[in-house]
Amino acid sequence: MTPKSRAEHIAARIRRRRRLIRAGIAHREGMMRRAAAFALCSALMAAWSWGKASISAQAGESCTAGMVMPVQGSEIVARFDGPYQAWMAGHRGIDIRAQKGDELIAPATGIISHAGTVAGKSTVSIRVRSFTLTFEPAQTALPVGTPVLRGKPFAKVAGGSDHCDDACVHWGIKRGKGAYEDPERWLTPQSIRLVPVA
């Protein structure tokens, strides 16, 4: 092999090696991009569970509300005022303008977990994952354990209550055995901004 052909052979091997290195880097970068996309999607899907229901993949992008208003076309007449301590006085939910006989629709998909009277008050509760949504005054013909769908009727404003004077329905949300949460929070579409971690 002449010196010239030997140099050409070495140059060809170098070019081939560089191509392989570039291909390997591109492959690794592609795998890293796919892994990052998968991780982001997994995190967003996990975050969609209650408590982080309004997360979007892009900064400023709006999401749909986590729940819908249980009385269509109505308005909130008394807002949430959670107590500082669980035993203290407070307004553990919101009051929605309603009249006896008005239809209640399920704010989210769940199951009827209670239907009856508690301390003389007619209440219906829906279990939605780790949350219990309770309405007063409310009555339903559906037995406990019946599935209900978001946006579909499940009860009517009816029965006894000393809360609303026949002018509203009270809606409370409780997480597990913990504190009450503001239902109005779940009625508003929200978004988050992704920021770099220092």
C-alpha cells in the first residue's frame, strides 16, 4: 500500500467513525427527547388527579375546569370561608342560588355515597376519588353506590335544611377525612407556568 492510499484509507476510516459518532449522538438525543416527553406526559396525567387538576403542558395554556356548576345557569351567592382550625366556625362550602325542585347535576363523575337525612338536613353526597361532594338540601331516588356522570342529573333541591331558607343549595367538598376545600376553585379553568428549577 502506497503512502497516498494508506492516508486515504485512514481518512476514510476517520470519516466513517465520525459518522458513527454523530449517529450515536443523534440517537441518544432522540432517546432523551422521547424520555423527556414521556416523563412530562406522565407527570401531567398524574397531576390531572384531584388537587392538581388544572395543569397545562405549555406556559399560559388554559385548561378546562375540574368540575361543573351543579345548578345550570346559576350563580354563587355565598363563598367559601374555611375555618382556621377544623373545630372553629366557618362556611365550609359555597351557596348556589336555587329553588326547591331545581335539578342538580353532577359536578364530576363519581358514585352516590350517601342519600338521606343528617341532623334533620336532607343531604346527598357523591364520592369522587378522594373527595366527597355534599349537597344540602338535596334528595335523590338513586340508591347508594349508583354511578353518576359529570354534567348529568343526580338529585333535586328538596327536603329539610336550615342553611339556605329555600333560596340556595349548599355545596361542600371534603378531601378524605381532612379539611374542606373551596368548590369554586374547581369551577374555574386554570393554568400553570413551567419555570426552570435553580
